[in-house]
Amino acid sequence: MSQADLPKGVHRVRRKLTSGKSRFHFYAWRGGPKFWEDEQRKPSDSAFYRAFAEATARPKPADYMVPQMVDDLLSSTARAKGDRSFADQRKWLLRFAEHFQDAPAAIFEERGSRGEMNAWRALWKHSPKQHDMAGTHAVRVLNWAVQEGKLAEHHCHKLHRLYEVDRSEIVWTPADREAFDAVAPEWARRILCAACETGLRPADLIKLTPAHVETTPQGRRLRVRTNKRKRLAHIPITPELAKVIDTTPSDRLLMLTNASGNALTPHRASEGVRQWRDKAKLSDELRLYDARGTAATRLLNAGLSLAEIANHMAWSIRYAANVIEHYARVSPDETDAVLVKLALAKGGAK
């Protein structure tokens, strides 16, 4: 289609609607940002020309450098929302910007850029988690740049990963908890118990207060807005969790604290459990986060459906079922009862 009737450089794309009519999309240049949409092949509205002038005033690909692209994302509404998530995002993207500081962002429109990306990630090949994390954050900024019209495309999708682990088979068994409780102080035991009974992440556990407890016709439950997904979680209070709640000193705001009665951070809660796990001579693969597998079984026993458990844990239904099934296999005292409930839950989830 001839572009002679448009300002120089404008790229016009015709889209057919389901109604049979056509609609035209106008881009500042081929691969550039879209600045106008119209039913007219050649818009006459003066706002069209103003929008074009504004779009072409943006940096051209050759002038738009990787550090600027990173700064643009970090200062946009698309940046990570949580404080911890943003800190991680900023750390990795600043590393990315420093490595490619002399490169225009447009290099990622070339196929060869995939090799450059992998060479940068290889700086952390000694640590599979960090290697993969570097790529995850870099690809997110490239995806954002494409969505915003700053790049036409990029070739770094589906980068290979080094870190692969199925943590569905890593759970705190009753034997693990008994060994932990035998050596750990009360404050650490309370953390692990709350984690195993609720399935909450460390960032949510450390904020639990008596105000989160609600009375229901059948008993009590926790009502918590989770830190990561900002969703309300309603968690049945099991007998073990009730002990943690009911033994919280009346003058203490937080249910879980450190040895001095002061507030914990997510890291300190996890580290506290890790330290006493080591003293109990348990597997070094066990983390506080893995208490969620134990909690999934507890919640199933408390009457939650498989779909409710999966939603609470941010898991797929299949993954939730795998975790619970493995827990049953490694917990002989609970195997039969749990597997019967799991079979019923699977039937209800279909």
C-alpha cells in the first residue's frame, strides 16, 4: 500500500474487523510506537499530526540505549510492585544495563543478540539460580520494551535454564517436625508450626496478629491478605495452630517473634528455621517455604477442596495433588486417610 499520502516515515497497517469494516493502525515508523488508530485511511484530524510529531520526538532505535530502557521500566508503572520484588528487579536490571551500557536497545532485534544474552548469563554459571534469574529479569525488560513500542521485537524468548528442581517431593514430615521440636527453642517451633498449619509464605507469617483471627459457626479461621498476590486467604485454624494463637502473650501484637520478642523479617524467620534444622541434623534441602506441602495436607484434612488449596498456594491443581500425595507416601501414620480424601478431592476437582 502506498504511503505517499501520509507524513514521511509513517507505517500504516490495515486490520479487518469482524463486521467486515477496516480499521487502520498508524506507527511512527516500521517497528516504532503506534500513535493513532482510525477508520480513515488518511486521517484529517489535526490531532493525528500532533500525535505523529510527539511519537517521532521519542528516541530513535540507534539513540535509545540499554541503560535508558532499563531506567524507563524501573520508573514506569510496569515495575515490580512489592518492595522485595522491586529490589531484586532493580539489582538484576542494573547489572544488565552496566554490561550493555554502550549498546543501543535495538541490538536485541537482531538474532545474534541471543548469544550475547547467554554470554552475559554465563557470568553466573556457577550458580544455576542466579544464572536463570539474570535471564528472567532481562527478558522482562525486553518484553516490556516491545509492548511499549520501543523495540519491534526481540530474540531472547524461552532461554534455556540450568536450575530445575521439583520441590513437590520436599515436605516436612511428622518425623522431621518432631526432630526439629526436640532441639529448637519455642520461638522457632512456633514459626515452623504456623508455616506447616497455614501454608503462608514467610512474608505473611511474620505479620500475623490476633486481629487476623475470625470466629466462624464451626470454630475459628485466619483471614489474611497475602503479601505477594494481594488476595484474601481464609485458613481453618487447626488444633496445632490454635495452640500457637492461644499461647501468644496478651501484651504482644505479633504471634511470631524472635527470641527477644521482637519482630522478624522474612529472611530472619527462614534463617532461624534453617539454623535449628541443621542442629536437628535434618536434610539441608528442607526450607521454611517447604512447610507449605505439609500445610496442603492439613488444609485438605480441614475440609478445603483441592481447588481452594491450589488457589491459596498459587499452585496448579495437579501440583497440589502431587504434593499431598507425596506427603501421604512419606507419612505412614496418615497415608490411608489422606489418600482417601485426596481421591475424593480429585473427583470433585474434575
